[in-house]
Amino acid sequence: MVTPVKYRMTQAGKDKLEAYSAGIIRNPGQMIDPHVFEEIEEQIDLARLVPGLASTIPYEHFVKALRLALLTESATDTYSVQFQEVARNHDAGWLAAFNDRVWDPDEQTHRTPYFRTLVGMGCDPAELQREMRQAQERTFDRKGANDPASITMFGTNQELLTDGYHGAVAYTLKPYAPLAAHGIFLVKKREKLHTEWYRKMTGIQIEHNPELLANAAYITAHFEMPENQVAPQYAAMGGQYWQMMGQNRAQVVKDLLRVFHQLTGDVHQTGQFLLDVGAEKGIKVRGISVKFLRALLMQLHMTGFIGEVVLQSMGLTYLFQKEEERTLKGGIRALLRGVVAERVGLSSVAG
Ligand SMILES: [Fe+2]
Ligand SMILES: [Fe+2]
């Protein structure tokens, strides 16, 4: 079991977080101009779109896949309230300011291309609005994300997955409704940036209090997309919609692993993080529980080796490969790592 620690941040850490947040506020990148979405509705030609989609995702499923994204993007205020509460409880002005000045206004633009696309596809705007209000009224419980490190880690996971989902929708739409695809693609680009920001914020907190790695691991192990709570009528099929739209599961796992490693860039911490997540989730590798392996590997001081093995088994060796492999000891380590990575295999880690 992994137990989150009580949140503490050094003054140097707070200063760095303040500076990072202020930098984003000064330069939030290209925010979305809602005018770019104005002609989406008119340009949707159902006579092209419906038969076009048949080879990927049946039309009625596609409508629900879009509604799912619309409702998830509509509940921004619900998420925002929680960020503010956590920020207030932990005197994290940097988080409150980022949330208020950049993240919230940015997210408010994300529902528009979905709304217009759905209206263009024949959905009743009044009914969509009713569903949106319903989603906004639902409460959302970020189980266990009660401190700034947990909440920024939650954000990292959520934004990365959302980025992937928007991408799948945009690519599916592109051949038949390029303007709608463009609108959703703009949203995808913002989510990518959000992932980066939350990842950096989490990394800074761990850098200044390494114990918070446990909080990041705990929230990752218990992570659940908010749509299960804000849009339960569509969420159950969300994974299947994404798969129909061409989700590459191995790529998603690879992207998550890359981001996890980039939290600290340190293979020991990556190994520790992955063992914590695996133990907390009750994952088994080749029939052996990670909870058991974790205790053993920690005692043998092998967390770094495990971090490297997992990254290598997912083709991410470039993230950590170092000069030391030119030495005999380093060469042997690399050889061993290769053998173990191959035996562990991608699928057992991804599962
Ligand atoms: Fe969003
Ligand atoms: Fe976002």
C-alpha cells in the first residue's frame, strides 16, 4: 500500500512554483478564439459524414462519443472549484492564480467546437444545453486529490488522456468535416500544453519534497476520468468509442510512461513511482504481484534498474541512456536490462 504524506513545501519550492505559474500567466500561448468555430455547423454535410464514418465508428456511437466530450468539457467550473479549495487549504497561491487566470478561461472555450459540431450533425441545441447543465450540476469527487501535488498529478493524467481523445475525434472527422476537425484539433493542442504545465508543477513539488512522489503515485493508481461522474450516461462506452476511433493503446501507455519519467527525469524515482502505482493498483507481472516485488526490489536497491527496464520495454530507452554504458559495468547493466525488459514484455506492463 502507498500512503500519501501530509503536504509540505519548502520556501524555495514555493518560490519556484510561483515563478512557474507567473510565467504561464504572462505567456499562456495561443488561447482559442471562439470565432474560429463560427462556420462549423454549416460546413457539416451529413450525406458525406454518415457513410464516411461507417468504416471506423458507427454514426450513432460517434454522436455519443462527441456528447461525452462536450459534457466533460462543460463541467470545468466543477473542477475549478476543487482546485481553488485545495489551493486555499494549502496556501498555494500559484495554483489558485494559474487556475483562475489561465486554466479556467482556457477550458471554457473547449466545449464550443463540440457543441457546434453536434448541432451541425442534427442534435437539438436545447437538449444539448439541458445535458450540459445537468453535467455542471453533478458533483465530482477527485478521490484522494486533496493536496496540490495530488491535484496537479491528477491534472497531468487527465489532460494527457483528454489530449489523446480529442486527437482521435479530430482525425476521425477530418476527411468529412475539416472545419470541425480543425476546431477540435485546436482544443487538443491546448490539452497538450496543459499536460506539460501540470507535469512541470508536479515535478517541481517532488523536486522540493521527494516524499510527494507517493502522493503522485497514489492519485495515479486511483485515477478515474471525471466523465464517469459528470457524464455517466455516455462514460461507460468512452473507452470503446476511443478504440473505434483508432486509439492506439500501446501508444497511450507509452505517452503516460514518458510523462511519468519526465516528472523527475530520475530512473530511481520513476522505478519507485511505477512500483508504487503497480502495488496500489494490485497489478501482477507474470503472475507475481507488484506489491511483493516492490518490497523485494526496494530492499535490493533496484528501483532504478526497474525504472530503466520498464522504460526500455516500452521503447523509451532514449530518455535515460547515458554515457556510463561505455564502461564494462554499465554495459553489463544494459545487457541485463535488455534481457529482463524483453522477458517482462510490453503487454504485461501495460495491463
Ligand atoms: Fe479541456
Ligand atoms: Fe485541459
